[in-house]
Amino acid sequence: MLLKVSNLNVSYGDKLTVQDVNFELPAGKILTIVGESGSGKTTVIRAILNVLPGGGKISRGKISFEDKNLLDLNPAQWRSLRGKDISMIFQDSGNMLNPVRTIGSQFVEYIQVHSDLDKKSAHNMAIEKLTLMNLPEPENILNSYTFELSGGMRQRVGIAMAITFQPKLLLADEPTSALDVTTQAQIVGELMFVTRGTGASMIMVTHNLGVASYLSDEIMVMSQGRVVDYGATQDILKNPQAEYTKTLLAAVPEIGGARYV
């Protein structure tokens, strides 16, 4: 099993915000976590990467990655793991980049931190990854600042950086929510291409059941910090157990009398 989360609790100060989360993710599979804002979705994936915002802490539980408990890692071990074996794609990748530095300077630095490549080789690798993400004129992208790119282009840069070292696990925090429908479809297609093409596993946080139904092997539904439904995608969509899941499905708009989830 690539990833196993057991009895995970996350607290902010004295407030318990995520409680008793349990799931497993085999290699090569995609799990989506769905639920309304504030349900704990993003907190779960940030806990996996140990990047909870200020005041957040794992108050109970175990997170095993390739049979190693991530909660036992020291800072040096985390630096080695993040960006190589486990990578994260943020909701707006522009926010994770320094706005006063070019994308190229940051991308090349990122590659060199995690490898022995010289600057020229790292630059060539960055070009290769941007090309893979269907970004036009990747050399110009590297010379650009984040504010000079559209939301879809920033997301592709974020995905390109996240997949640079072919991680075993991708964590995606609503990577399509701020994009128009056409760009959403393109980004989802590229994520499918990356994960299926490399054999990587992925956990995606989304509020879009259409994206979840298309993308995932399994769906986990969260409400008020707890898991209320969890299972194979078709089981969740066709035979939901929780009333909350039924409510989410009922909220999906109909087109011609049919719901496309």
C-alpha cells in the first residue's frame, strides 16, 4: 500500500477540526475528496505533506507512506521527500511562486535543490516539463513573472514543477476551481495524462462531483471534519450511504433530464 491514513485527527489550538479519518491509496490510483468548504478536505492533504497552516497540528493518528510513518520524519527527511516522492499542486499555483522572481529562476533552483544537475541541464529539464504541459513558447514562460500569465498557464506551471521528478504521490488542492470550464477540462485531462502515464497516485480535493466522477477510482466524502462516505467511485455515485452525499448528488444540475456524474 502506497499510503495509509489511520485515525487522523487535526487540531487548531484547542479546536478539533478533522476527526477519525481513515483511508488507503494503492499505487497508481486516484482518490478525490469532496465536500463543502470547511469540511476538512484541504486539511487532510496538508497533513499528509506536513504543511498545515500556523497553529495546526496532528493531534492523533498515523500516516504511512511506503510503510514509513511520516509523523516520525525529521526536517531533513521531509526536505528530501517533498517535491520528489510527494508533490503538491495548489489551488492557484501563482501563489506558491515568488512574484518578484521569474518563473525560470525559481523552477531551475527547485530542480537543482533536488538533483545534481548543473544550471543548463536544469533549465533544459524545465523546458521539457513545460512542453509536456502544452505551454506555448516555454522559453518565454521561464522569462515571465507570475502576473504575466493567465490562471490556466499558472496551473500548468505548477503541475510541471510538481511532476518534475515523477513523484509517487501527487496532492492536488482544488487545482481547477478558479478556472473557466474549458480550461478546467484541459487541466483535468493533463492530470489524467500525467498520473496514468507515469503510474503516480493522486489525491485531489474538489467540490466538483463531475470532476470527481471522471477522474477518480475512489471518492471520499467529508462533512464537518469527518468522513461520511468512502468507496469506489461508481458505488458512491450510484448507491450513496450518507444523506449528505445524496444531497451533494441532488445538487448537480441536470441537462436534458440527466445528471452527468
